Amino acid sequence: MSPRKTFFFCTLWIFALGAYLELTDQEAYYWAWSTRPALCYFEHPPLQAWVTSFFTWIFGDAAWVIRSPALIGRVASFAILGAWARRR
């Protein structure tokens, strides 16, 4: 199987699991403080809260919506890393 097909199927698998599984405690915690966006938080930078707040504003409060910004970031990071590795 080619690396692109493998990446595609792994991405589909990640999103399928993300839609099926319940939220973890940490994901629920991130969602809780994304309901009140602010410029800074005690424990984390605000980007995760802003992006989660934006996604829940558009798509609602489903578990796959709350989890999707992290999944999209993970897939984008793998794609960038793979492109960088192929150039070397």
C-alpha cells in the first residue's frame, strides 16, 4: 500500500474513532473552558479554547465536534512531517 493510501486510511480511522468514543476527562475540561473564551487561562494558552468554541458554535456540542480541532491539528501535523521527511 502506498504511503498516501496508508495516511488516508489512518486519517479515516482516527476520525471514525473520534466520532464513536466518548469524551475523556481532559477533553470535557477543554470544552468546559471553551464555553467562556478569554484572552488567557491559568493552565493553557487560549488557542485550543477559541478553536473549540468556534467549532461548537458552528456544529453544536457533539463529542465529535469537541474532539475535531485536535484531530485536524494532529492530521495536519502528520501531513507536514511526512512532506518534510519526503524532501530529505
